[in-house]
Amino acid sequence: MLREVIATRYVTPLREGGSLPGIVEGDDLGTYIMKFTGAGQGRKTLVAEVICGELGRRLGLRVPELVRMQLDPVIGLSEPDQEVQELLKASGGLNLGMDYLPGSLGFDPLAFEVGAREAGRVVWFDALINNVDRSWRNPNLLVWHGELWLIDHGAAMIWHHNWPTAEKSAARPYNASDHALATFGPDVAAAAEELAPRITEELLAEVAALVPDAWLADEPGFDSPDALRQAYVRTLLARARTISDQVILGEPTKDKPSQAPAWLAAKLPRRAVK
């Protein structure tokens, strides 16, 4: 089970994301980015954060610690923004916290070099979870103490928004042409050789078990949270067996040409930017 923390002070909203996460302090004296069950994207965003974030951690990728975070909406009464107050009122109880990395910087491909091995591991992982939110437009990568950290996986596993078509959706290739690390020559083949054998039913079940029952309840087509957890396990396990050969990297496809800006190609002459 994820460690549980009680939010003791709401510090400030973060307006970069559509879900309006906020910086909060916890009863353990830590500082966290809280993502709310009452946000417009709903609880499936939090499910994706837990499954993908904790899976990434077990594969050796750097993901800030995730915690179960209890919220009493009363802590936001002094917040002057009406939108924030309404969000806090709608999110009483269990929410998700991500460890705040003080002093971290947003990833800049012009300022931070990523090796082919690390880039390949991140691209392969994003292909596995079908993360559509790690492009050059919005990398969702931080640099902290000279190392690359992965954040914000709420948009991954898009198939879980429509379970009747999940098997077909999860079988599709992953277009990494616009991935934030595409210009660093990611060694996806080496990453697949290393990581794919580690995606076992047991590992996926361990990760899925970390999702609170309350975030899995009442899903149409499933009679229990455990039945839904098994669906996540089956879908990711099947994808892990085939995705290594389905990563599109380099030449963009006809349906999705790369839109990487010209300045990126000009500033990174040693790399192939298509």
C-alpha cells in the first residue's frame, strides 16, 4: 500500500495543468503536489498515475514518491480563488500526492543531455503505457540534482476510458516521432531487451493492488475492483509482449507527421530531427 499522508496546509495552485493540481504540506512535514479526485478528468487520471508511476519506479526509472493523501476541504477556506475552493470541496477524502522536488527544473533539450540508453528506457516505458503526454510540446520531465525524473502519467493508458475497445486500442503501435527524447537517439531495442522480461503478471498485479478500491468501484462491466485490476494486468501484459516491435521512431507517419520546431533541429545538429 502507498504511504498515507494527511494534508495540513494548502499552499498554492499549479495552473500549468488542466486538472489544477496544488502544492500542499503534509502531516509528515513534507511538501507534495496534490492531484484531486474532484478534478474534471476524474479518478481514472489518478489510477493511471499510480499504476504507471509505480510501474516505472519498479523498472528503475526515477518517479517522485506517490502517496495516498487525505484532504479535509476546510484547509482551503482561506483560498481566494472560487475555482480552487470548489475543487477542494469536491475532493474531500482520499486523493493522490506526489513528492515535491524543490529546485527542480523543467526539462530543456538544449540544456540537458540524455544518453541513448536512458532515452531508450523512457521511450520504451512510454510506449508500454501509451503515454501521449511526453512530447517536445509538454515533456513532463524534470531535472533534479542532475538527473532526469518522470512526472504526470495521468493521460497514459487511454484505453481504460473505454474498456469494451481496450484490447484493440492497446494493440496499436506507439508513435514516438514527437517524443521529448526522440532527438537523443534512444536505444529502444536495448531497453526492450532489458525491460520487457521484467513485465510479469506478478509485477503488474503488485502495482495494480496499490490503487485504492474507491477509485476502481462502479466501473461498468466489472463486478468488483479486483476484476478491474485484472483487466489492467491483462492489457499491460499483452502490450508488453508486442510493443517492442511497434515503436515508431524517426520517420513520422503519414497520419502523424512530426511537428518539432525548426529551432530544435538547428540547435541539435548532431541528432536526426525528422
